[in-house]
Amino acid sequence: MNIVLIIIDTLRYDHVGFHGNDWIKTPNMDRLAAESWVFDRAFDASFPTIPHRTDVMTGVHGAPFHPWMPLRYDLPTLPAYLAQEGYATQLVHDTPHLVNGGHNFDWPFSAWTQIRGAEVDRPWVDDKGAEFLPNWKTDPLFDIEGDPRIEETHWAGFTAYMRANRGREADEDWNCAKLFLTASKFLRDNASRDNFFLWVDCFDPHEPWDAPPELMKLYDDTPGYDGTIDPRSFWALHNPELPEAGKKRIAAQYAAKVGLVDRWLGRFLDALEETGLSENTAVIFTSDHGTNVGDGAETKRFGKSLPVRENEGHVPFFVKVPGRGAGRSSAFVQPQDVFATACGAAGLRTPEGLDSNDLLALAEGGGAGPREVAVAGGATHGWRGDAERVVFTVFGEESYLEFAPKPEKCVLRRYGGLDDVTAGGEAEIAKLREAGLREIARRGIEPLLLKWLESEGESRFPAELCGFRAPRGYRTYWVNIYNRW
């Protein structure tokens, strides 16, 4: 059995048509979901991009969450394990963080291919300066940001993004399109195989929310709007003076980019059918996290941030395996489960020592699964010893808890609207606190750190156990001032 893993960056659960969204058109995600086991309680764990993929690669939790740092060479990984079992492994990605700055996510694979053009990618230096892309044009909606060409004072990747996408004219020139067309070529080049593992990692619909005009016009019906994008919108989303019409335009930009991903995912699904590989290929489809599109709690914010809330934490998760049925499951799912699920689809035993569940077996059995809750958050070096600060999130069946060591600083929210229902929810808060503590204890959190949480912040915070243990000389990729050239 071949295995395809598709990770979509920044895709919200509720922005997929199959999950009830009647505004955004996702026919290809919907057709995949209709043929799959769909897990309605899937949540991210280690947050965001690189920590999530470390969860997926290793099938184990951090303590309790992985930090953003290069993949360690000494950790067993899913592609390496499958290779030992006779699988050819291929990574096709346009997520630059996987390899930029030495993040090492390429090394466990037999082969890997990067598509250029996403955020923080910097493929080219020239002496001409960067120019607006063909689908860009200034709009009075974003005049609050001043001159759009003074990029050094705005988004650090502005010039690099323009250079990386120079010459983008046709639909096939968008990096999302090139990604899925390249992955489709892999299918055609391996149509006779029954032992490949293909990881397709799609950075869209991550920021910048930049999409073709015809898709933009589907989601913004402003009279006279021509579908172009003002690049100032890429940083205006954080401006408190942004007018309501500007907020509507940015929400449409996210929706259009989801539609862009769906369009080219459809070409890949078509290639599975055309090559006959749909008969012997399992597909696992998910996202690393969601985002906010002007509907963040309290601040009505855009983009992702901590603490992880429903908009960031709730993700789509589909598993399609020929001959293994389809349906829906309410079991709690986390990204570590990709490892055991891939092994189950391949008919392989899951290695010892993982914290990973075979979701196919779980769905077919109809059970609730072994998890009583899901937990998500940032690595412990960001906790800082502040007992009044939310340090992770506990997702339950009807509500979720923003967990702070001090119980009175916890926030309880209901699903579906980010409503704060802390007042009167004392019993639910206590229940989710206890479940969350049990879960992170099971994951192997440092005992002194667990003691600090259980003591409601009264014991000493073990800062020496929470440092960022990066390799000597390491710094995150975007620290470099790469737009000055």
C-alpha cells in the first residue's frame, strides 16, 4: 500500500465545505472527505509549523510540546522507519521552514523537492529592486499604511516575496499550483509502485493572503472590485485603524487562498485516479493549525497567536484507505497519530515507545479512543514562570480551557463562537484542569514543572528545565535581514 501524507498549513476546520461552511467552495477537499474517515475532534498539539511537523515525524510528544528547532538527527522518524520496511520516500514541499536554516526535515527522505515562492523564501538577489506582482494594485482601503514600497518599515519579507514570485502570470505559476503539479508528476513517475511514501507539504493558505483575481471576486462582491490585492493588506491586518471594508477584504483573501489550495489539490486527486494509484494508495490529509480572520477572541484579530484557541487549534483530519470504508469519528486526534495510522495503512506494526494511535483501527472499532482530551500549546521555554499566564489549552468535548496555573486565571470557552463562559463554569473548569494535568503528566513532562502546575504556581518555577536547547550557533531563519538587498 502506498501512502500519501498531505499537510496543509494554516487551514481552519470550519473553512472546509464538508464541515458545514457554505461560503468557501472546497469541492476537492469535500470529495476526499466523503471517501474518507473524517475525525471531527482533531486538534494541533505542538504549535506552530516546525513543532507540529516534529510531532508528525516522530510520533511522540515533547515534554509536553516540541519547540521550534531543527529536527534532531538521533530521533526515529516516520519516513526513516518506512524506508527500513522497503518504502521509497519522497518529500515535495513549498514550506520553506522545513529546510531553510538547517531544519533537517529533508534528511530522512530518499529524495526531496522544494518549490520556491512562499513566505521567508529568499531565492534571488538582483540590482534592479523588486516590482509589484501582476495581481497587485494599491487600494484606498489600505492607505492607512502609507507608501507600500517602503518595505523596510513593514513586512520583513516583502521584497523577498516579490523577487521569489517574479514572472508569475499564469495559474500554473503560483507556488501552490507548482507544488501539486510536481506531486502529480511523482505519481505518474511511480504509477507501478505499491511501496512509496509521499509527503506533500503545502504552505498555503498561510500568509501572505495573496490569491488570483478570479478567486478573489468569488469572495468579495464589492461593486467594481477587480480582484486585485493591495500588498499593504499583508501587514494592515494588525492595524487597529483598519476599516471594516478592509477587514472584509482580508477575510476574502484568506478564503480565496483556501480556494486556491483546493483547486490544485483537485489536480493531484485527479492524478491519483488517472494513474490507477487510487486503488492502492492511502491518503492522510490534515493541517498544522488554523488562524483568525477578524474573528479572534476579544480583539477580533487576524493571524495565529497564543494561547491556542478553537480557530487555531481545530483542524481537518481525513484518512482514506482503499477497502477500509468511510465515516465520521468523534475520537480525540492529535498529529502524533499520523505515525501509527500510516503504519496501520501499510500493514506494519507501530514501533515501540510512540504515543501514536492507529486512527483507522480506532474508527472502524467505533470507539471514543484512548484520549479523554487533546492539549495544544507552545514549548515550555515560553512559559516564563508566570502563574497567571495561560500556558496551554485543553480541548474537551463541549468546551475548552485556556489553562493557567492559577485557576482563577483560566478561561473557559464554548466551541463555535469563542464565547467566554468562565462565569458559572467552575465544575467544567475543574474537570478540564484535572484532565489536562493527567494528559501532560502522561506525556512525560518534567516532574518539577508538573509540580509547579499542580501547586497552582506556588512552587518554584524550574526555569533551568525550560530553556531553549538550540544547537550551538542556531538562529531562526527569519532573523537574518534578508530584504535589504
